[in-house]
Amino acid sequence: MVLYYSRLLHNSRHSQAAIVNVSSGLGMVPKKSAPVYYATKAGIHIFSKSLRYQLEQTNIKVFEMIPPVVDTEMTKGRGSNKISPEELANEFMDYFVKDKYEIPIGKVKLLLMINRWFPTLAEKVLKNS
């Protein structure tokens, strides 16, 4: 990541560049089942925000995609109501073209809204799910 970041900063051939990090709503409202995973997703959220601040005077944009569970090989047998990779990409692009840097996808929008207004409820619902 650091090498790529350095190349972006010093490569004058590009008039614009973007970094897209993938975090998770569970990095903001975790379950109890996988604390290291949720902590790394929370770290990606803060890293993305801080990197965005560092690069705000450059041509490099820093996006954070915050998806729900996506229907992939890795998530077979886990979760329900998964979003398809196509839905994920389409929703991401809607935000990306508008330069919306924090991009909640699907039901993560509801999770973040509940967490903003009723954090105790959000934690109670997800803790043991």
C-alpha cells in the first residue's frame, strides 16, 4: 500500500487518481464473534479518513466502501440477505461519480443511521447476531 501510495504522489502522468478502501459496517458496530476482523475494519475506516485529509491538496481521492455481506465464494454458508457483487458495484459507482467519499452500501445505510441515533440499540441487535 505504501509503495502504491508513493507512486501515486510522484506520478505526474495522471491528472486524477483514487484509492478505494473496503471496510465494513461491522467496523463501526461490531459483533462479538470476530474481534480482530472488526478491529481491522475499524482501522481501515480511520486510515481512510486520515489519508483523505493528508491528500486533500492533491489530485488523489480516497474513497471508503462500506458494504454489507456480499454473495461471494468466501461468504457461502454465512449470513442471509446478501447483496450481489453487481449490486455492490452499481451502488458504489453511484457514489463514486459524485465524489462521495464514505460509501455505505445496501443495508449498511440503515445500520449507520441507527447507530448514529440509537447506538445502544445498534450494539444490542448486532452483538450476538
